[in-house]
Amino acid sequence: MSGHRLVATVAVSLWLGGVPGATLAQTAQTAPVQSADARLKALYDAEYEWRRRDQGRLEGFGPASLGDRLPRVDPKSQASRLAYWDGVLAELDRIPHDQLSHEERINAAVFRTAVEVMANEVRWKTHEIPFNTDSFFWTGLSPMPGSGFADAAQYRRYISRLNDIPRYFAENIANMESGLKRGFSNPQVVLAGRDKTAEPYQARDETNPLYGPFKAMPASIPADEQARLKAEGLAAIRNVAAPAYDDLLAFLRTEYFPRARSGIAASELPDGRAFYRSRVRDFTTTDLTPKQIHEIGLKEVARIRADMEATMKETGFKGTMPEFFHFLRTDPQFYAKTPHELLAEASYVVMKSIGKMNETVGTLPRYRHGIVPVPDAIAPIYTSGRGGLQNCQFNTYKLDSRPLYTLPALALHECTPGHSFQAALALEAPERPDFRKQLYFSGYGEGWGLYTEWLGQQMGIYETPYQEFGRQTYEMWRAVRLVIDTGMHEYGWSREKALEYFKDNVALSELEITNEVDRYISWPGQALAYKLGEISIRNLRREAEAKLGPKFDQRQFHDVILGLGAVPLTVLESEVRRWIDETAAKG
């Protein structure tokens, strides 16, 4: 998604920012309310319209909807949002849910979860920690490399946003300062090198990533107007945006990094245990406790370990599991020699998967994604891959840390039939309320991504025992997360203990392992959603196969899941079981 996007670092991603408009009660009272369905629709439509105005966005979605300013994140704006969303929840409670239609009951459950998550973000003042080791408020303010905007009006609004960067950064800096004063910050140990992601934006010339969109202007904009827009954009970067990055980096290096907290556990933050439990609930969209999740993780680690032992024997390797890990981490045969080789291998896996889609999913999207490398500016601290609507990214930095035996699982998860495929289906989905069109619940989305790695076995994607071991490695990675995340944030594990547990169980490179553990430290609870979501989908499939027998069609099963769009796991489970019962009842 191009443009400025403030991602709620919990279970759901939503646009935020701006000055509150009319109160929800005032808006809802003006709408004709004749039924529970109508009352609910008036409520979620009013909230979404308020949020659109609050963030300064235009109607619609995508780059064309981006306004002429960045989000407002100051404490006054945050407090106004919390008051508004608390009012939304109170109004939602007054609607008789037993009178709602089936579709509106789904909308109500999704809406409640989304609003609770947004309210919790503000209630816990997570804006005082506005970045983590994976996501930064100072990146993503322009489209992906090679992408531009559709017309001159969108470029003018982009230039206005560039000129708004100093105000936006100043508000984030003030929030971080407030967090430092009360001991609410990122842990110091995970911050090393994260400042370097801002350095490219200090350039005063056309090498600045913010200038990228001006290199991809459409021919429909006349040449003279292109020249004017380029000059205005470069002036905004040189005179306004780049100096703001100077100020930001000075604050990070002289104030934030030195004063950041020494501990790593979320439980050590103010009211930390309650904060961590809230993060767990919001990310997983379940009521599981950290203790329950830790125990699930331990059981999954033991189960997957047995599978890995069997696959290791299948390769013909005669040593121990630690020796096999060392072999996989160091033998040149498992690593690409050039970025092109890695991207080509990923492309092959994606095309092989596309060839299996007709027998895997019933409803196929028309939109197709590309395969691109992760941008150089963030590659050193970025994950191995990331799926998106326009492109699926693969990290080509330090190729000796990017094993090819895990690439098939990664490509399935991030590309097709994983996240990029999901995004395309969401784009072309049946009409849904606007508030649902850009929601992302981690348990649902990441659960599907991990499920597709397992699905690759049925699709015939894994061609060697090493690739199957790579799939198991990724499954173990997600199981280990359950143990490590809860271990550090609930049980007081040290970073060193987490790193050793990871190395003992997962055949990833040390760079990947370190990046992952630091991510869990700085983003408590987020990593738990993957495995819990996958377990939910796998369990639902087993239920469907057992109850439906020969009536089971995986294409229909997958269509039910993907057709729902992003929903809490509780909604996913109830809707799939409803489909199972209805299918079983058919003659």
C-alpha cells in the first residue's frame, strides 16, 4: 500500500490520524433507524466516515484516497479518538444483537473487535512507542520503489504531505519523549542499526527515496507540468523533509537510544502484565492466556521435532540434529549466488503454485502480483519476505543467510496462495461495508499464510526432503514463537535464552534468528497469531473432512475462509462450522 499508513501494531491494520468530527451519537441520531440492522449500519458507516475525516483522507481506497497531510498523533488527538471509540462501543452495546441478520451479526463482531483494538492502542498509549524493529513511522511515506501516482492532483497532495513531515515527526518525537519519562520505550538492546533505515532520507537530491514517485510519472501528465511537480517535490525534500530526518536521527541517537529501557519484557513496563495480556488478546483475537499459549507451543515444538528427525533421516544425513543444522547453515549448495538466482527460484515456486490453484481454490482473483527484492534501505534488518497486493518481496541482502530450502514455504506464505493472493481476493471481494475493506487481523491473515505452507504438501510444491525440512523449519519457527514470546514477556526469559532456544530448534541462519527474536522483544504478542491461526484452520479442516467425508471439497472449504475476508478467529470458526453443518445437511 503506497502513501502514509499508520499500522496498528496489534491484530488489525487501520488508517488513523486527524481531528475528530461530529460525535457518533450526533451522527447516528440523524440517520433513520428502523431495525437492528439499520442501527448497526448507521453506526459503523458513521464511524468509518468520521475516521476518514479524522485522518484527512478522501473517499475511496489506495493512493487516490490519500489526503494532503499526514496523520495527527499528538496526545490531544489520541484522547479525542479514545473518547469517540468508547462512545461507539457504548452505542454498539445498545443494539439488540439477537435481532440482527446473519450477515450483520458478522459485521457486528468484526466491528466490535476492530474498535476495541483501536481503543486499546490509545488506552495503552502505544503511540509513545511508534516503531519497532520491523516497522518504522519514518519509512513507507512514499509508494514502493518504481511506483508513482496516477495524476497531477495526487502528486500535489503528495508534495503537501512531504511538507507536513516536520510536524508529523515532531509529534512522534514528543510522544517518544513522554514514553521515555515513564519507562515506556523500546528495549535498548534491539535498537542497534535501526536508525540507519532513516539515513537514505537525508539526501538532498534525487537519490532520496521520497523522490522515487517523481521518477515514475505517467505520460498522461503533460511534460511541462511534470517538470513543475518534480521541481516542487525536490524543493520539499531538500528544504523541508530531509532536514526533518536530520532532526529525527539526532533525537534517536542522542536521546532515545541512550535512554531506552534496559529490560526486554513487556511485563516490566508500567502495568506490564495487564498490557501484555491485552496485546495477546488483540493480536490473537482469542481469550487464551500467555500460560496456555506457552504450553501449546511446547507441545507443538515436540511434535514438529519428531517430524524433522524423520525427514533428516530421509535425506541420508548420518549425524545429529545440531550437526544437520550446521550442515544446512553452511553448505553452499543451499544458498543462491546472486540476487537474480534467489528471485528466479521464488518465481518458479510461485508459478508452480499458480498452476495448482484451479484444484485448490474455487474463486480465483484476476489481479496478479510481481516478484521484487526488498528495498536496499531496509533489507539488513527486514524479514526474508513480505507479501503485498502489487508485489511479493524477497530479501536478497546477505544471500548466505537466505537458505533456498526454506524458499518454497516462504513463497507459498507470502505470495500465492498466501498474502498476495489474499490481498487480490480482498480487492475483488463481494461488496462489504467500507470499514471491513482494509482490516487485517493477524490470527486470520497469518494463520492462512502458515496454513498454505502445509497446503504445499498437498499441492506437490516440495520437491526434495530438504525442501520438506524447510517447511518443517518454518512450522517449527512459528511454534517456537509461542514459547519464546511468552517466555520473555511473561516468564522473564533473557534474550540470550530465547536466542539459544531458537538456535536449538530451528535451522534458520543466525542473522534471521537474531532479527526474529529482536522483533518479538519489540513487538510483544504479535508473533503469537501465526501458529494459533494455523492450528484453528487445520482443526476446522479436520472437522470438515470427518463430518463431510466424500462431500468435502477443499475448494469450497478455502472459499469459505477467504470469502469472509479478515475476521477474528472466533468468527472464522463459527462461520466455517456453519458451512460444515449446512453442507452435511444437503442431500
